[in-house]
Amino acid sequence: MNILVVDDDEMVRFVLTEKLAECGFSAIAACDGLSGVELFHNNVFDAVLLDLKMPGMDGIETLRELRKHDPEIPVIMVTAFGDISTAVEAIKLGAYDFVEKPPQISRIIVTIRRAIEKATLERKVRDLGKSVEESAALKQAYQKLRELDQAKNTFLSSVSHELRTPLTSIVGYADVSRKKLMKFIPEFSLDNPKNIKILRQVEANLEFLIAESERLTGLIESILDLTAMEAGTAEWKWEPLSLSEVIENTAKDYSTKLKVKGLEFVVAIEGDLPLIKGDRHRISQLLSHLLANAVTFTDQGGVTLSAKKINNKILVSVSDTGKGIIASQHGLVFEKFSQLGDALTDKPKGVGLGLPICRLIAGYHGGKIDIVSEPGKGSVFTILLPVEEAMKT
Ligand SMILES: Nc1ncnc2c1ncn2[C@@H]1O[C@H](COP(=O)(O)OP(=O)(O)OP(=O)(O)O)[C@@H](O)[C@H]1O
Ligand SMILES: [Mg+2]
């Protein structure tokens, strides 16, 4: 600790610097206010012992100068007997305390230590206050961001709700029109090939309308699902669930799609899989999204859907021999609305909500989804799900 001693009395300067040094302080002395202030400007001190009565610049004036330079420096006034009122004035000006002459070294040491401790604590409190303020500001910004995110989700889900009703009518009317047309075609005069061409064209248009509307319905359902899961308002039906059963049922829905595309489909479920605590519909939804991706992004080879127990978890994996994903984009695919490749040339059919939904479903089940993939070689999506507590062996 560096202490500055300012006193016009040579004896006092000598005694104080010697004694302070003995007590482990490093003390520098100045013989008047002016040189004291100059020393203070050019060095770093932890406290100042300042004589009140000095010729020229007195203690009070020196104190003012010192505090101008460093408002927090602890200053202890050294006063002659009877100078109490001036000493009190010094304290009002920010001096920490005063000691009377002849200076009692033990009292001075205690006072210096206390003064330095107080200054350090004040600094800490102020820094802490700053960080509390900062974290309060951060919290506020975070809250604002959450509100904005919430507002966006609410908007997205209410718009989606609004779209659902007219879309249902579009699909319904298009379907009825197509059926009517199909009934009408045989009665129609087949003599004129031009008429037949027109009818086939109308039929194709209606089919396109239905397919696109169904796709849009799927998109709306995905948005509603995702926003509800994110907001925590989605409904979950938890039950002790046999994964093998859900996997087999979901696989059935996809075997035709894979066959149509000429892809091999292998389902490998380990026997005696323990139950999980799960939501049947959601797990099926998760597997459907992964299988849908595997079919979409694989043109040759096949898809394998497997499940096995590893310790107290069940590992479900969907692997394909498709186009694969470069490592730098493995994290990106789980983000909302992210689709890889060139949207213009690749013309993606989906919207990029499948994998974010999968991640949410896995998370709600206490599990996690991961990806291993290499361009040109294929992709493996794994979901690690915890076995239901009661079913653990
Ligand atoms: N098995 C896979 N092989 C290669 N790329 C994949 C595979 N699965 C996902 N991807 C890439 O990750 C992107 C995001 O997938 P995600 O399932 O979230 O969206 P999507 O399939 O494009 O649309 P959605 O699932 O909402 O209909 C895809 O667009 C695709 O680029
Ligand atoms: Mg998808």
C-alpha cells in the first residue's frame, strides 16, 4: 500500500514514514501542500495522511486539490490539538477521519487500514451496482426480445388459423368438382378428341389444386404445431409407450412411398424394447418427418429405420443413402425455415419446419436428436429417448 504523507514538520514526516514502513506500508513524504499535490499527480497512492495546518497551501485547500484529482482517495487529516472544528470541516469535504498530533502510530495504522478497506468496498459496491444495472438492462432487453418473439409467434399462429378455414373449402370444392367431372367424363361425347383433351386438362388442374392445397394445409399444420410447442400450449398425451409399435405403424405408411421411388426400406427393431414415457401421435409425427426427408432427399439406395436399447435409453435412427449434408450445415437444418441448396434450382417442396419440430418433440420427451451426414454418402438422424423410469431394468 502506498501512502502519501504531507506535513510541514520534518520530525512528523520522518516518524510517520519510518513507522509506516515498519508496518509494511510504502510511504512517500511531501513538505507542503503544493509538492504533495504534485507527488499525488505523478504517483498512485492508496491513502493520504494530510497535515491540517501548513504554511502556504493549507490542509483544507490541499484536500480539495487531491479530491479534484481523485474523488475517492481516502484522506486522513492530522490535526494539532484544538483544531477539531477545522478537522470536522475537512471531513465534510470528504476526508475519511482525523488523528491528533502527536500522531499515535497504532491509531493511524488502524485508521489507514479502515479507510482503504472502505474505499475498496465502495469501489466494489459501485462496480457491482454497475453490473447489476447492466444485468437488469440485459434482462429487460431479453424480456423485450421474448415479447417480440412471442408476438411474432402469436401472429404466425393466428394468421395460420385464419388460413385454415378457406383452405378447407378450397380443398373440399376442388375435390367435389373433380369427382363430378370424373362421373361426367364417360357420358361425355368421346367423338371430339378436343373435348376430351379439355376435360383431361381440367381434371389435371383440379388434381394440382388439391395437391397444392394439401401441401399448404400441411404447412399451416406445421406452423401451428411448432408455435404451440414453442409457446408450451401444445397438448401432450403421455402414456407408457411401445416404440416398436409406433415405429412399425409409421413405417407402414412410408413403405409404398419408398417403393414408388425404387428405394429399399429396412426396418430393424431390437426385440423386447422397454417402454418409454411418450406421446404416440408426436413420436409418429417425429418419425414421419424424418422418413419424409429421407425419401425426399434420396434418389438411390435405401432407407433404414432402426431402434435399439443403449443403457437406459432407446436409440432410434433413420438413415438414408441420399444426397447428405455438409458438416457446417448440420446445426442449421434444425433451425426454423432453413432449407439447404438453391431454392430456385432445387425447388424444395417443404418449408423447413420438419426438423425443428422433430427437435422440439425429442426435447419434450427428455431426449435429443442428432445428425451424422456427409455429402454424397447419406445422412443418419438419431434420436436418443429415455426409457420410462418404472420400466428401467
Ligand atoms: N435426410 C436428409 N438428407 C439430406 N438433406 C436433408 C435431409 N433431411 C433434411 N435435409 C435438409 O435439411 C433441410 C431442412 O429439413 P426440414 O425437414 O426441416 O425441412 P423441409 O423438409 O425442407 O420442409 P418440411 O419438413 O417443413 O416440409 C431440408 O430442406 C434439406 O435441405
Ligand atoms: Mg422435412
